Amino acid sequence: MDALTFTADVITSHLLAKLTKEFDAQPMDILCLGKWAGYEIGLKSDLDFIFICESPPQDKDQKVAKRFISRLTDPYRGGSLYEIDLRLRPSGKAGPILTTRDQLNEYLAEKAEVWERQAYIRSRFLKTSTSVDTKLLWRKPLDPSEIQKLAEIRKKLLKTNDGAKVDLKYAAGGLVDIEFAAQIATLDSRSARSSPNTGELIQILAAGPWQTNGPALKRNYDRLRELEQLLTLAGNIKSSEFRREHETVSRAAKFLKTTPSSLEEEIAEILSQNVAILKQLDPRQKSLSV
């Protein structure tokens, strides 16, 4: 993941510098979000980001952004370089693809929905590796209505296991459930420390509000991420689904010197442990029956 993130950083840094010079545009930065921000890029991961300017963007700045996106997503002989996701830009997915640093700060302080403040915990500027000002994100404790909104989002995101397959990412106790719980707990506790990296964020919480079972959750998260990446590698697809009868699972189990049934039992046990732990640690579940 470090290597994949380093590669993305190098490619995008050089590309942005080249295009800025080519179009004689103002210097701009990229605010990396999600797994890119946390140095957690995996196989087949997309890049979540927004463009940041120091002054209001002009036409040539827009051209830089559009050409940048094209260069990353254009089909080449071996496929496109990356899939991209710009949905977290201020003002929503229909908003402008470039914003100024001041506009971003104002948006996060005054207008951002609670789920956006949660998402921006996982952020870093490409040029400086610094995060957005965390004071903008947890300027006030989460109120019950915000907790309720986040709990409703959780219900919509989670997928029920149907017996034939388990989604390591979207199952209850899965990767997304843990990632979002850690981000929301950070918002709720208004911790002075934060990190865009999920593992580091869990460790920070384990020294505070997550002292109970935080380390166990970190171990389980790391194992699920390892299995997710192994399944992707074994099947050469972007998928977090564990399908019991699929040849991808057989390949992964063989690599781990185990059997598909043993691997399935391990995953079921990990998810069960995580569900029990998150009921005690996740702010969305501690105060609500969700």
C-alpha cells in the first residue's frame, strides 16, 4: 500500500506540474481523500481528490484540471492509469472541480454536512502531506440528530450476507463499518490528534475512548484488508466479495495454505467479533438502537 500510494503521488505530482507549466496556470495543489490520503491505496483502488487553488480559478486552471483527469482516465494499451472519484468536492458532486483553500475552509466550517466532515478526516495535501485544519471538522460535538443521520447512512451502506457470499467491505463489522466508526468517534471525541490513516486513527482512539478492544479491532481490520487485497490479486478484479465456490477463493486459500471453508470460518469469526466490539465503541450504535 505504501508503494502503490508512493506511485500515485509521484505520477500525479509530475503530471500536475507539467500541465500547470504547459497552460501557464497558477500553482495548485491536490487534496487527497480516502485511502489515497491515508497511504492505503490497494490494488484497483481509485483516487479520491479535489483541486485546490490559492486564488479564484481561471479558464486556464480549469483546462489543467480537465486535462489532468483525462490523462489519468484515458484508455491506454494496458488500461487507464486510475479510476477517479470527485464526489467529495465542496457543494457536492455537481459543484466546481476546483476550489480555493479559503472557500474549502469556509465550506467545512459553515456548510459541510456531518458525513462530509467525517470524510475530510481522511485528507492530506499532495504537496505538503498536511491535513485540512481539524478545528474546522470538530468545532462542536456531534448532536443526536447528526448521530441519527450517520446511523441511517450506515444502515443503507451495509450489505446482508446471503450465505453464498460475504462482502468484506460492506458487511456489518467489515472494512467500511470500521473506517467510518473510527472517523465518527474522532469527530465525537474532538480529539486533538488525528490521522488520515485508518490503522493510525484506531491506535489513537485506543489510547483514549477506544481503550477497550481498540487493539483487537485494529488486528481484525488489518486482516480483513489483507484478505481483500489477496482476493483482488487472485481474481484480478476489484472486488471485496468472498464467494465460497469461486475459483478466486480457492487461489487465495491455497496461497495462505488453508482451505476455503477454513477461510470462510475465519472471516465469519472476525466479522462477528467486530460487530460485538463496534456495538460498544461506535458512536452511531452506543446511543441508538441501530
